[in-house]
Amino acid sequence: MNLSGRSLTDISDLSREEIVFLLTKTKSLKENSRGDLPSPRGSGKSVALLFFEPSTRTRTSFEMAAFRLGFRVLNLDATSSSAQKGETIYDTAKNVEALRPHGMVIRHSGSGIPLQISKLLKIPVINAGDGFHAHPTQALLDAFTIHEKFGKISGLNVLIVGDIAHSRVARSNISLLRMMGAKVKVCGPPTLIPPLATELGVEVTDKLDDNLGSADVVMALRMQMERQSSFQVPSLKEYTTRFGITEERLGLVKKDAIILHPGPVNRGVEIMSVVMRDPRCQVIDQVENGVLMRTVLLEEFLGAPL
């Protein structure tokens, strides 16, 4: 399957067959991994990372993925770039393209920015998160984590809990998981559920305790206080009381279910520390799988065979 030269700005850029291909290839990479030494076959390739929002897991996993492929990495620090002098993101991207990287990875607070840049550039663009809109690589690594546990995605019950309205992770996961045949339900305060959420093909509830027992996958989301108004949630304490994955609620989760969180985790808010230590919690596995999935994505979209 040839993905080389294409951009990945949204899950809708991929077919179901292409997603299966990426999951299968990531599984093969994990099973045959020989550690984190760079591959000489990837030497000579380069990738530019343009992150205009803070990031730990996504940026470093792309860096590690590039290292495994033997790529050179061009890191743009937005705080010291010409963007601080008034240069537009579009001019920044065109100038970075002139340095001749083989592809570009972009994170930006503006929804749709990676898509618009992909239309301007001649090199592949991978979306590492844009505004409220999409985070396709996170959804792909989450899907891989789920598939690794259950051997399938179709037919599973997935419960996404928390700040749905401001979550690009939720949107991309909903799109991918439904495409793969999962049944998705979202749960959170009504003020943090996007209008017309049911048009996304999901069920909506604000009763967490009533729905934990039927979920195969419980995905907690970060409370994005920086994106919320002060009126959407009375307090974090009240949020945790109603929607936090607490030690008590852990008893409602099925023994063979898994618990996910895209990070960063606000311990004591979305998930308690005792839950993070439970074997059903796959947060660290998500981080490991993120490197593997992003290695495959760089290989496939930038055309650098492993």
C-alpha cells in the first residue's frame, strides 16, 4: 500500500483498509523491534517539527521515531521563531520547506492550519494536533493499543469521558473507532459536550457510574482548563466527584477492560493515582506505542523504508 508523498491532516484522509495496514505494520514493528538504534536505510532523510503549542509526548515520540529511522530532525522553537516578529505560520512553513526537509510535522492552536499548509507545500504534512479539530496520530496509536489488547476493534464498547467539547483527541478517536466498527459513547458534563454530538454517531450520557460496567475501553480526557470558560464547570472538585476515574469507580470497570488517557494526566482530577497503578491502565503503553506508530507513519508518508 503506497502512502508515500501524502499528507495526514485528519482521520478522514485514511480509508479503513489503510488504517488496518498501519495497525498491522505497527504490530510487526513492535514484534520485531531491535531496540532504538537508528536504521542506516533511513539516513539522508530529514523531517521538520513545527510545534506552536506545548508538547511532551507527541514531540518526543516523533523525535524518537525519526531517530529510529536515521532521520535528521529540524526542530522549530515557536517561542524563538520569526513568528514572534509577526511572520505568518504560512510564511514560516514555506521558509522551512525551502530548507528541503522530506516532510513536516505541525502542531498549532488554530483548527485547520495543518490542512491549509498541506495545500501550500509540496512535501507531506502530518498533523500533530490542531486546535479543537483533530489529532490523527494520537487516534491511531490509541487504536493500536486497543487492538493489541483485544485483537479487534469492531464490536467493542468505548466510553470517552470528560471534556469532549474541546478535545481534538475525542474527535479523531470517534472518527477512527466508528470507522473500525466500535460503538462509541461519550460522557461528561452537558456544558462540555459539543452541540449536536449525536450527529457524530455517538451516544451521549452524563451518568458515568451507569456506563462504566459495559465499557471495554474507558478513555479519560484531560480537563482543558486553558480552553474552557469559567462557567463550564463549577470546580475541578465537582468534576472529579461526578466524572473522575476514582478508586471506587475502578470497581465498576470490567476486569478485562482497559483504561486510556492521551496525557498529560491531571492526577486527582481525571484519574486517581491508584487507577494509574492498576494493570488495566494502559497510559504508559500508549506512550510506547506512540513511538512505534509514528515511526511507521514517518516511514510510510515520507517514503523511508524500514
